[in-house]
Amino acid sequence: MPITELPQASARPGSSSDSTHAVRQYCDVLVIGGGPAGSTTAALLADRGYDVTVIEKDRHPRFHIGESLLPANLRLFEKLGVADEIRAIGMQKWGAEFVSPWHDHKQTFQFADAWDKTMPYAYQVRRSEFDEILLRHAGRRGARVIEGCRVRAVEFLKGRANENAGAIVMAAHEDGRDEQWQARFVVDASGRGTFLGNRFKAKVRNSRHNSAAMYAHYKGARRECGRDEGNIAVYWFDHGWFWFIPLLDGVTSIGAVSWPSYMNTRGKRTVEQFFLDTIALCPALAKRLQDATLASPVEATGNFSYECDHSYGPGYLLVGDAYAFIDPIFSSGVMLAMNGGFEAAAAVDACLARPAEAEAALQRYHQVVKHGPKEFSWFIYRVTNPTMRDLFMGPSNKWRVKEALLAVLAGDIFGSRPYRNSLLLFKAIYYAFSLANLKRSLVAWRRRRFNMRRIDEAGTVPSR
């Protein structure tokens, strides 16, 4: 069978000759990346009897941001078989607190008040521990886990009538060894590295909501008391919002998400100093950190929101952040990644075991993974709008709209969604209030448009 290279996915220069000397392994499914999406997919496929290889460029445990989970995650943990392990490392998160400098009170939402009362809490976790639990679980289920190994190139094989015949994956170990795998199917779970998305030139920056972030861990941050100790807090400020995520070991994750137009004002300041200066712009948060000390370096990252223009193709699919990433204000990332892993495993199983069902299974997969970011994005696009802030800071449950809002915040966005009509009413209220305060809405729209223009013109992100 001839080897046909996918656009922008061919072997690196010189690899054609090198690859002839590389050891070739064989597997049914090769998963690029050992984060929540890749580990979930690998564990489920291994459970179904497939020969699965996971190639992870780092070695776990490794640092990762995104420590806040959603109540909807708990059902996925149970189904995957890791609930007890996650419970052991997680701080219970019963609600979410919103703090606005334009309001004289804070607002706390309790997940127990959501439409579905069976998901009253979630967890805050150290991602280094959480991700390792999922990856080791995949290994125990039978997946072959290879760490410290970076995928360099993929060549997809085509058989008769141009049908998919698997792929050759070329990778380099950290000790310099090259290795090849021949796989029947490739799952790209490479996270924000978007391995195939970049090579297909399929990754598209979200033109409606692009942001950048700075973040670090602190020791000694002031927490709430009792059951509220584990709540996530969101602080609005003039240039975006902050997260405050308490972890079980006493460390607190702090991050600032803002327009790159603000990030470009950094000048000659170090990222750490710029981060500290940004925190000072939010007195309510600065007060909680006045006795705290940095427990990690300050990191910065940009191009937060993007989506690939497709989620699957002949012999491959993209799952989790390898397909799309949205602003993390509602802590949706891990839930979407793991849910995508469940859907990916079902789709790959259909492709390999029941080829006649493959196209329908892949189309269903695409519908599900596209639905998740879309459901959250309506709120994300408007979360810094003064009308949305007013609704969050003064929620009403008339027509059960608060319960519907909390259903989304809890991650209960798949399936029948019985709250749908109440959620539509919430959106109608938003538009009605926006019209009632038309002058304010126009000012907010112009400011957003200005920030979007600045992104296109400058678009730079500070680096350490």
C-alpha cells in the first residue's frame, strides 16, 4: 500500500532515512498525549480489548494549570473507575463565588441549587496528581504508556479506493532514540499543543473571544470558612477576571485572564511584577493575598480560545484541547476533555469494529464535542458585559432561570437538558436588560470591539 502524507503532517527533514533504522511497533490505537482526554480515551479502549499505546512528551507528575472541576465530572470518574482516587486528592467545591467591584456584595452560587440536585459538589485538584491518576489508570487497564517521548510526524496510509489503512507515527525519546508505531487509528489528545491541528492548519483563533493569562500558586491566601473553604472565587476587574482556586494542601491557584491589549501594557516589567501589579488593580483579591507568598514561578500564556475547523478525518480524531479550548472562567476544560474521551472511545470502536457505522459514529462525535464549547461560549462572550454581571450578582429563580444557569455552571450540558426553556428565558432576560440599558450596552460593545481590534493589530503575549 502506498504511503500518502497528510498536508503539513509529513516526516521532519531527514526522517525518511532515519526512520528506516527506527524500531517499529504495532498497535490498534495510538494516542498522542497523556492528559485527561488522552488517558480517558486510552483506558476505555483498552477496556474494550484494543491494543492501545499512549505517547506523552512529559513525565508525570508534571505541572498543569486548570485545577477546578465541575460536578458533572463526578459521574465520569465513577464510570471510568477512578472516583475513590480523585476523592483522596480533591478539596470539595460546593459552590462558586463571584465578586464585582461594581457591586457592594459578593454572590455565591451553590451547586446543590442547580436543576439536577444529585450533583451538589465538585473538586479542586492539583493537576499534577489528578493527571497522573488518570494516566496510571489507563496503564492499569492495559494501555501501553510511554513518557518522555515526543511525536514528530504522522504519515497516514491509504488502501484500496483511497480508504484509511492506518498510520505510521514517528517519535523521538528524550534519550535520543527514534521509534515508529504502525497504528490502525490515531487519537490526537495533545492538548493546547494541537499536534494535528497545527499540521493541518486547522486551528483557528476564536475571533469573538481571545484572551491571555498569567498565573501562579500561593501559600497563605485567606480562605472562606467551613464548607465554603473549597469554593472557587471569580473576581472581575477592569481588564478581565481573576480565579482563586483553593487546593487541599493549603496552596491556592491564582490567575488573571485578560485581553492581550492589556497584556501589551507590560512594558519592561517582568511577568512576575506585572502579575503583582495586576492583582493590585483588584483590591478585594489583593486583600485575600496580603499575607500570602508565591509558591511557584509566574507563568503566562496567550491565544487562550481557539477551535480546529474539523474534529476527525480518515484514521484520526481530535479530542479535548487538541480540538478546542475556551476561556476557563466556568472550569469546563477537564469535564469537556473527559466527556470527549468517552465519545472518542465509542467512535474509534465503531471505526475499527464496525466500519459500516464509522461515518455516523464520527459525525455523532463531532456534534458532541462541538456542542460543549458552544454551550459555554454564549456566557463566556458576555461574562464581562455589565448586564451579565448584574444578572450574576443579583440572580432570580423566577421561571427557574437560576436553576437553569446553575445547570450550565455544573457542567450538566449533555443529554435531554430539561432546563432548556428556562435557560432560553434567562437569555431573553439578558437581551431585554441590555436594551433597557442601551447606552451602557453600546459603551460595553464598543470597548469590546476596541479590544478585539487591538488583538488583531498587536496580539503579543508576555513571556518569562
